[in-house]
Amino acid sequence: MADAQHIQRRSAHIAVSPAPARFTVGRDRRGAWIVWDRQGLVGGLFATEKAALHFAAEECNYNPADICRAPEGSVLELDGFAMPSPNLH
């Protein structure tokens, strides 16, 4: 019993790093808003930031941990989406 309590207390102090966000929202070279999916399943170009964030939120069931913003000044590209795919919406 004492060993189990010791293990529980010890494991409580171990920091667990969260999984990286699935979606990154940022701008491309022309200033359009991009949603980039780390898994490469969906994504796209959007006219407004609001539309890009809405799309990402819908795709991850409104889990804010799955959405991050690209660092200020960075440029996103949709290289992985150059070929048409039936999974893109």
C-alpha cells in the first residue's frame, strides 16, 4: 500500500508534454489565410482569419488545444495540397 502511494506521488511530479496542435493557422505569401493540417488530411485557403479559424474549429470538434497560430512573420504554404484530393472540402 505504501509503495502504491509513493508511485502515485512520484508520478504526479512528472510533467507530461501535450501533443502538438493538429492545425496551424497563418498566412501565405499573398496574405491569404491558410489552415495547415499536421496529419495532411484537410486544409485550405481562406479569405479571412475568421473563416480559417472556423474551419479548423469545426474539423477538431472545437478543441482549442488542436489549433495554433503560426508565429508572427512566418509564411505557410500548402505544398502538401498541390494535387487534388477527394478528401479536401
